[in-house]
Amino acid sequence: MSFQQLQVRVRGWIADSLRDFRSREHLYLLVLAVFIGVLGGLGNLFFQFLIDLIRKMAWGGPDAFVQRFSEASIWLKLGVPTLGGLVGGMVIYFVAPEAKGHGVPEVMKATALNDGVIPKRTVIGKTVASALTLATGGSVGREGPIVQIGAAMGSAMGQMLKLNSIRMKTVVACGATAGIAATFNAPIAGAFFSAEVILGNFSVGYFAPLVISAVIATLVSHAYIGNDPAFIIPEGLTLTDGREILLYVFLGLLAAFVGQAFMRTLHKAEDIAESFPAWPPLKTALGGLMIGIVGIWAPRTLGNGYEAIEAAMNGEVLLGTLAVLLIVKIVATSITLGSGNSGGIFAPSLFMGVMMGGLLGRYFNIWFPDWTAGSGAYALVGMGAVVAAVIHAPITAIIMIFEMTRDYGIILPLMISVVVATLTSQKLERHSIYTFKLARQGIDLLKGKDHNVLRRLRVREVFRDHVEKIPQDMPLAKVLPLLAEASHHEAFVVNEQEHIVGILTLDEVKRALPQLDALGMVLIALDVATTNFPTVTLDDDLDFAMRQFGKSNIEEMPVVDAEDPTRPLGTLVRHDVIQAYNRAMLSEDLAGGVSSRMQSSVKSHVSETLGGFVLSECVVPHEMEGKSLRELDFRSRFHTQVLLVCSAEGDETCYEFPERETVLRAGDRILLFGTEDNVAKVKNL
């Protein structure tokens, strides 16, 4: 054997081994989760390093931020946040527009609608913009940015490896998990956050990679910054009397209203900033200036507020100050994020919760001194309750507080308050702070995948460019033969300029039939046409189109020019929309779920068995090359069905739902469905 032949064999063996490894669904994802965990841990360390570096440049050091800000001159107090907002706004505007705001909704949107694809520029843009906001005094936290940064890292790896949609969503969630776990030293909470908020799925196939990423990222973080909890809390925080449960129920109710106040204030600030006529970086700079002004009067509300959180839990904040800090924090965070700066809402929610809980705890100690715990216990439970009310993720909130404090003594009150806060908040507003932001963009994740599939499809993809036109002055007697011969259910009535003025349906014609003998040449098309009819444009999505269909009884709707709504360009048929929806749903389910378990190999094999039927992949037989599925007629000739087709140039993740006119080429791979014997007949050709 020559050296060249040996090289070819070795390369072939390596290629076959890699294909076999990629086909092992769980093992492949677990290995990727390890790499993503390392990246997430290192990304968190770099993010913190960048924040500390900018703080040192701006305030003289990374620690004791509140003290350094208080001792700075008035010009620094106003100038540094303004400059930070300006530069951060420019990074967002020129580098990564998706880095604006708190980040998690963008990850949820990418996972639900874009198959986990996040622009690679997000890693740099979000890191720099968020570091500038946090270091210069913005009233935000680190968790939102690190979730988006970690998710973008996972997405970048997935895009590089050309993963399918199911795997892409998993690696994106692994990146988010790694970020949360490393930032808060909370691996369990990180995994549950991604499962509960990002994916909405706790199945083992999803959850196992999340756990691996969380563990690895936490280990990387431990190696550099140790294993200390995020908060050092007083000892002895526990449930002292069973009657306190009623007080914790009340705390959960109040937490829901605090969470709602925060969400609505933030959304109002976003609306004001959106309507303000200024260049976006100037808006973020103005937001920074306003934060500087707030900081002059309440410096403890700036940054993530961890110093104030620990002080409140230790009872070191005056009663009146707790209420002031709660209100000011809501305003400061809304200004920071509403103006377009980048940062997270988790730390501000903790801050609000601890101030609210501490305030209630002080009053409970005054009213019921004999059977209530110290105010620190209520402050600690308040943190979890407000977080749960804001993000609608009770499991994450409970585990997060436990891991950040390493204190189990208060777990029962925490559980009851978190559940009450979540249920009450959902009653007041069905959306969390994350999904509400997407809902304002027209993306309602709570409606499920079917709704979002329709939103991804456009009218231009399914409309028919043929228009059945009837002149408006055509007598009804002449209209009937045209409708009888037409292939459409409705006809569009047009004027002399070919502009649509009405729709003529069979129902209208039937109602006019009794008058046909007497008025057949007197009544014209416009007399019996519907003049109040819905329309769509080529760029409208199919969700909007179906809602338009729902407003009327028509089966066909005019597709009009966006610039001239009276000029018809084609016809949209309700049945075509339904078929497009079914194709998209089936393609998404099969391409994501089935093809991910297939090997990209020229050797055909059975990949899954369903009762007496099989799903099997094979390379297109030679005699079928160059023929369409319509010509081959798999159902009649072989009693099988082609579900997916992957072109010869694509990789194992390229499966698409075929049309009847899809032509099979040499080297294409097809997914067959049928009995084992019938599938074998095709494969043996």
C-alpha cells in the first residue's frame, strides 16, 4: 500500500468516525456542553475584568463603588455616567443593535424564532456596552448581559459546526446556563434558569447538557475567584413560628405589585425614550446623565447594589431609607434600560425585593415582636419573591436565592412567598418582563410554536399571482357564467383603472339569484359585491393574514401593493396558508427531531422504528436521479413517502420538507417512511 493510499484511508476513517460521533445525539451534545461551559466561565471572568478595568479608570478602583462615587466631584458624578452612556450607545448603534436592553428577551427570541442563531458580533457588542454601563454607574446587573454573551458564544459554536435547529437551541441554552452559573456561583440555578425561561423544557435530553455546562463554568470560575457565596447573610434566619407563614403570604402578594410597578415603569421609560427625537447614542448619554443626577441623592441605587443588599439584610439601613431606596431603584433602573443602555434586571430585582422585605420585616417586628423573625429573614425572602414576580420563574428564583446565600433555614417561607408572588403577578399580567418586551414587538411566545411559525412565513411565499377580475359595471347575468367557469371561489371587482373596489363571492351571488330574471341585466357586479373587505401585502406575515381571514367569511383575499392598496397583485387562498403552516410545522419537527439522529453516511440505515413502520435514510438510487417526486410517485409505486430531502452539497443538518416538484439529484439523501419491506425495495434499487 502506497503512502498516498494510506493517507486516503486514514482520512476516510477520521471522516467516518467524526460522522459517527456527530450522530450520537446525547454524547455529542454533552461534549459540546463541556466546551461551552469553559467558554462561558472564561467569558464571565473577562467580563468582570473589563468592568473592573473601566471602574479603575473612571473612579480610581474597582471596589467600594458607592464610597468612591460619593467622594467624587460633581463633574465626575455627572460626566462619567454620561460618557459611559454615550460610548456604550455608540457600540450598540454601530456594532450590535441587539445588545440594547437587558438581553434575555433577545436570546428567547433567537431560540423560539431563529433556530438559536445569534449574530456573532453580539459577543463583543454586549460585553463592551454592558461593561461600560455597569462600570460607570448604570443601575443594572450582570446576569442579563452574561446570559446573552454566553448564549451568543454557544450560537457561534453551533453555527461553526452547522448544527440543526434542535442542537442549536440546546447549545444556546448551554451558553446562557454557563453565564448564569459562573456569574452567581449558582450552577443549579443556572441550569434551571435556561430550562425554565430560555427553553421552557425540562426533558433529560435538554437538561443534561445544561447541567454539564453549569458545572464546568462554575469550576472555571472557582479556579480564579473562589467558591464564596454571592451574599454573606446573618446567621439564624429561619421560620420561628408557624403563624409567620401568613405574613410571608402577604409578602408574596406585595412582591407581585412591586414587580408589576417595576415592569410598567420600565416599559413607560422605553416608550418615552422611543418617542424622543434624538440620535440613539445621545439618548443613552442622556440616560447616563440622569443616572448621575439620581446618584447624587441616592448613590446606593447605582450599579448592581450588592453593598446595599447586604446592609439591608443585616438591618443596617434605616426604616425610611428602605422605602426611598425601593422607589428610587425602580426609577433608576427604568431610566438606565429605558434610555437604551445595556444591563440586566436580575440584580435590580434582588435590590427591590430586599428593600421591600426589609421594610415589611421591620413593621412585622414592631407589630408582632413575640413570634416574628428578624427583618433580615423577610429581606431575604423578599429578594426571591420579587425576582419570581418579575421573571415568572419560581423554581429558578427559589434555587437562585438558596445558592447565592447557602442558607437553607428560610426555604419554607421562601417557597410560599415565591409561589404566591408568581401566581399573583401572572394574574395581574400574563407576561413576564422578558416575554412582555417581545410581545410589544408582536412576538407572543406564550401562544406557542404554531403562532410563531405563522409569523415567520410571509404572504409572498404562498400567494398566487393570478387575479380573477370582474369589471364593476358588468351585468349580473354575465357574471354568473364567469364565476361558474372560474377556478376561484371569489372574484375581485375592479374599476376602469384596474383598481379593486369590491369582492364578489358565491354567497352574494346566491342571495341575488331570485332577482336574476327580472334584474339580471340591471344589477351590476358592484351592486352585489362586498365593498368592506380585508387585504394583505406581500410582506405581511401569515399570522396577520389568518387574523384577516377570521374577520370575514371569504376564502380568498386580495394581495395588494403596499404603496397603492387598491392595486391587486395576486390572491391569497386560506387553504394555501393552512398548507404552508402544516408544511412548516412538519418540516420543523422532522428536520429538528429526526434528522438530528441520522448519520451523514452513504450507507443507508434504519434510524427509527414506529410500530410496523420505519423511518430510514438512504442516498437517492441512480434510476431516480433527475426526476421529480411527482414523476416518481413514491406512494403508488413503492407505497412509501419521502418526508425530507437533503441536497448532495449539504451536511447532515440540511434536511428540508420537499414539494411535489422537487427534483432528486445524484448524491441527495432522502428520508423514507413506510413499512420495512417497502422501504427496503427503494433502497435496493
